[in-house]
Amino acid sequence: MKLKKILAALFLLVTTFFLTACIGNEDNITLPDSGNNKIIVWTFNEDLKYMAEKYKEVYKDKEVEVVIIEANDYFIKANSALRGRSAVPDILVGEADWIIPFYEAGYFEDLSSDPYNVDEFKDKIINYVYEVGLDKENKIRSLAYQTTPGGIYYRRDLAKKVWGNDDPKFVGEKFASLSEIKKTATELNKYGIKIFPDMGSLRYFSMGENMDPWIVNDDVTLSQNRLDYFDITKDIYDNKEVAFASEWSPGWYAGMNGSVPYNAEGKDEMVDIFGYALPTWGMIFFRNSGKDMSGNWGITTGPNSYIWGGTFVGINKYSKNKNSAWEFLKFITLNEDTLTWWSESRGDVVAYLPVLEKMKNKENEYLGGQKTYEFWTEQAQKVDYSKVTKYDREIEKYFIQAVSSYQEGKMTKDKAIEKFYRNVKTIYPELKIPNKK
């Protein structure tokens, strides 16, 4: 989402402030409560507003004030308040990509300790979601109501046209590796079909089947899969096998509902986009922008599992309403009735395994009757979050910049890689990069 771009841009600036906001040793705290049955929530999306409304329907004597803060202001406002040990908000949020500095600064309550004991729910939570909530001392600091693994949404009619088969497993074989994606892109292009809207759609497949880490023993590492990514994606770029409809542009949305304008070698023509690499919440865009294509889309796997987004929720260390905050946090992340309602009313894929098991046979009519809860659960369980570090988002940004420079002919592959390492070393001097002779 656009939110991701804004937050990624702010990440480096704010991390410095977070890491200087060191807190003393953890105290044994008896949960305080002001007695007014009201908590204040700070967030950057509307999900918790709807959750709060449901909470107040169930508990008439409870009050939750949800403050939605603009994405580009959220970091600064939260950091300013919590560095000053403010008791407001009682509940705060973060995303998987940038929540670690919150933990390191000591802003989140320890949910592993009494009386929370969230560890007892471990087997009921999607594993990577549980791992995102852990700090470096393996204490739980946040929980999530949703899981956001990614896949490839594809046009069933185009799959039938080219291969005579639109089965998700069959189509998944066409995207099983970067080399297979290159073959598929060329094959589709012969029919005037572009494999993806833009080159950015490929970025989550640079890590490969084994989800290659960026950091190995403090060394910044470009795996063979990522080195191959440079050349494979340049081939796709040079052969104009994507539609060059940049993410979030009008053309990007329009491709979900049919053909889009494409200018090739000075000739205007209409082309179809075969697929989109998006996570669970991508379904919202298809329903809104592809209303005429209901039943004509499917979902399948790429070379690897990946996650994109997800809202993680925690309790402010300095809250004076921790008991009420905990009741609300349990209600939105660990309550089966709540999460069943959320899944059914919002179509969101929750992180609570009992609900996912309950929903696994539900068919998604928009995606041709696929059992999407079952699909997303399988994808989420394949994610290995143990390889993720607080450096990954910025490193990935510089990697994509390097690949783009090579694709566009602005640099040789070697020069682009050299600049990539130099950029990473500049912002993270503590990391090691390969020595150049």
C-alpha cells in the first residue's frame, strides 16, 4: 500500500531517535487501571476503529477512543509521546517491517509476563506472526489480528487461452522459479499478454525458495538467487514483457478489470495483464477495481512465500489503563468470536489458527471458487521469519534501486552491485560488506 512507501522513507530517520530512547530494567508491574473504563488507541488505519465499535457493542460499559494518525506523522508523534513516557496512548501499533525499533526503545509492554502470559496462546497463532511479536530477548511485545502472506493473482481466462488450463497448481508451476517466470513471460508476450503490470511485481521473488537472508553473521550477502535476479529481470525489461503500469497508477488498477493502453515502439495498443503479486489484502483492490471480472481471477504460488504488511498491536509501557488495554487487545487478537466476525465481515485473513481451520473450506466466488483461507494459511505457515532483521527494508530498497539502474542501462551490473554495497555501508556502518580488490 502507499502507506508502506511513506513509512519506509521515515524508517531510517526515526530509528536513530528510537535507539536513543533507552528504558531502564523491566519492572514487575501490577496492572493499573484508572477506573474510567476508557482506553485511547493510536493507529494509522481504520481497522481498529471497526474493532472498537464491535468491542463497545459487546461490552456496553467500555469506551475506546481510536485516533487515526496520518501515516507520515505516526512515527514522529508516537516517538515524541513515548520518549516523554506519556501514558497516552494506551494501545499503539506497528508493521512487521519497522516495529523492531519500538521494541528496542522499550515502548511495548512485555506480554510474556504475568498476568498476560501470551506464550500460552503460541500454538493458536500463525508462527511468523508470533515471531514478529518477539523482541531480541524472546519476550512477546505485540500481537496481530491478521496474517498477510502473498501470492500471485492471475487471470483464469488468459491461462485457458494460452495453456488450456487455469488450475492454480498448474499455473503455479509456471511461476515456480525465476527462470520459469522468465519463460512464462516470453510465452505470454507472444499472445500480447504482459506477465505483470510492472517490474516491481517481481521484487518479492528475489529471495528464492529458501528465503535467502540479507544478513549472515553481520555480513551483507547477495545470494546467487539475487545475483540471477539482476539478469533475469533485465531480460524481462528489455523484451518489454511487463505492461510498465507502475504500482498504484491508474493503469495498474485498470488492469484488474480488462485490457490497458500500452505504447510499444511508438504504437498504441491494448494489452492484458496476466498477474499481480500481492498479499491477502490485495483482494480489496480486485473487488473495487475489477468488478466486471468476478470469478475470472485465481490465486497461486510464486517461487517463494512472502509477507507484505500486517498491523501489530501492543500496550504502551507507560499506560495507566493496562488492564483495560489488555482486555481490548485480547478481544481483537485472541477471541475466536471476534476474529470469526472479522473474517466474515471484512474478508480479512486472521492470524488465529482456530478461525482459519473453521474457514478453510469457504469458497471465494471472486477467485473462481477457490478455498482461499486454506491457501493463505499454507502460505503463511511457510514464511520463515527467523531470517528477517531490522535492516531488511532499507537493504531491499537499495537492492531494487541497483537492479533498476542495471535494467535501465544506467550502470553495468558490477557497478550497480558496488553502489548497492556502498549505500548499505553508508547507512549501516556496523555491517560488513565484501572487500574489493
